[in-house]
Amino acid sequence: MNKKILFVATVDYHFEAFHLPYFKMLKEEGWELHVAAKGDLDLPYCDKKFNIPIERSPYRLNNIRAYFILKRIIEENKYDLVHCHTPMGGVLARLAAINARKRGTKVLYTAHGFHFYKGAPIINWLLYYPIEKFLARYTDGLITINSEDYERAKTFKLAKDGKLFYVPGVGIDVERIKMIEVDKIQKRRELGIPENAFVLVSVGELIPRKNHSQVIKALSKIDIRSKNIYYLIVGKGILELKLKRLSQKLNIEDHVVFLGHRKDVIEILKASDVFVFPSKQEGLPRALMEAMACGLPVIATRIRGNVDLIEDSVNGLLIDIKGVVSFDKAIENMYNNKDLRSIIGKKNLEKISNFSISVICEHMKTIYNLYK
């Protein structure tokens, strides 16, 4: 008889974006696979799909409804394993599975980045830390994806015989990325960028956490016109108009290009010279890993997740958000040192192999087999 697993998250596109390789692996290993999340995507490898009204905000009343629906689903289907993701998916699933655990169901939670971290707002610590510490007692397996979260999770008291795991992210398809060939000159023409420009690129939503304004302000301190420096921003979000106005105010709008949401991100990365990642908070950033897989040198903030991927002055330059060394100095350093860019790019191609989907799948297969 096949073992049954239920995946839970706030929204179903979380699974479409990050977990389909693991769904495929589980099906090949003989699991019956169900999914519960908000949304009506037709997910492959899924035997049964439940559209439940989970909301991201912990203050939405719909989450009470979602809890009771999820509790009924778990009790009716008698799962061997419930694997939950995202903050609200993790909270509701672990509460809904309390009775099922007494009958043998095991519960895994993957923390894709705790909301409490070094430098986090105090409200995050007051709200999320006690909740996570409390729910640990109903968690048979806790998966962390970066070293800071792993060390903090060691202080939690998990369920009896509960296990703490470190798995370096959800993985990226390194081989596919390496195989994508790009005519750099043609791609730059397509993007409206001079062929001989020095091109910086960032990928991420235009939201406060991604901190794009810091790079725009840094560029205003550099003579980007004489240096022929262009900054590409891939992504959409609530700050788009504000960031455009900032670049206009600083008189660099003709060298800051907003590309919006794109399906050719890898091609854009391969047509660029340096990846810039000014984020204030991450779990283990996929965008940064994809840039590494493209062989790009990196300038990034010294934050959780980034430091798991980048060693300062070895395979990138790390910037303290409130430190003395700023993005403008790091950009000029990269601009002036072609050899440094080449060395860092090659180091990233070497390091990223440890974060490939094939490697992470082996980690996850080992974990799932503990509960099979």
C-alpha cells in the first residue's frame, strides 16, 4: 500500500515555483501525493488537490475556516506524512494535525526563512518567535535552508524523536542554466542597452525588502555616463513608480532600466556583467543562485542566506547595509577590475553545483525515507 503525503502552503504557486522536482521524485518513489493550498492551479504529479482559503496575514478570519477544512482533510485521508511550507501553511497544518499525530501521522515543516533573524524588527521577534517555538512541539521534522536559521532552531524543543535538518535551499536547475546560450550583443540590442556598456542587473520584486533604492542612490555617486554603466532591474511591485521617480530625481533615469516581469531572466543575466543583490532579508535567495549559475560576479548585502552562498572577496563582494563600504565603492571596484570579475564568476560556477536540484533531491529523498 502506497504511503500518503499531504503538502500544505498558503498558495499553490509556491509548489509550482519550487517543488515540482520533488513531487516527481516522490511519485517515482511510490508515494500518493495530495496538495492543500489556496489557488486552482492544475499541478502535475498530484493525485488530489484541495483549494482552501488560507491567507498570508495571520489576522485574516479566513484562516480559522482554513484550519477546520484542513483538519477535516487530514483526518479523513489518514496521511503518513504532512509536509507544510510558508508561515501560515506551517502554522495551520501543524495545529490541524495535532490529533492525527496521535494516530501516527508525522509532520515536517520547511522554514524558508524565519521572520525573526539578526536585524529583524522587534515586532517580528515578539510575534513570530514565540509561535514558532510553541509549534516546534508538534513538529516531527524541521527543515531549515540557511545556517542562521539552523543554529537558531537548535534551541527549539521538537516533538519526541523530532529531527532538525539543514538542506541548502530548494535547488536550481544548474545544468539547464548552463546550457542556455545567449548572444550577448544581440540581447543588449533587444533590451536597448549599448553593446559596450558595463551592465549591472538586479532581479526581485519592487518592494521595500528588496532595497533597490540603495543601488540607485549608489549609482548617483558614480559618473555612470562617462563609465557607460547601466542598471537593469527585473521585476514588478508596489515601488515601481517611486523608484522611477528616484532615478529621475537623481538625474540617472536614462541609465536605470525597469524591465518588469520577464520570462527570459537567465538570458538577461548572461547578457550582464555584474549581479547586484541589495536585499534586506532572505531565506536562501533563488535569484542570487541563478546569477551564480550564470557565472556572474556578485555584489550582495551581508545578510542571512546571502552569506551561505557568498564568501566576501572570494566569490563576491558583501556589503553591510549600514556599514562604511557602500555599493558605489563595490561597483567601482568591479568596474575597474576585470580580472576580479572573471575570478569571482568562475568561483560561483564551482560553488553553485552544491545547490543544484539533483543534490537537493538526494537530501530530500533521505529525509522522506525516514518517514516511509
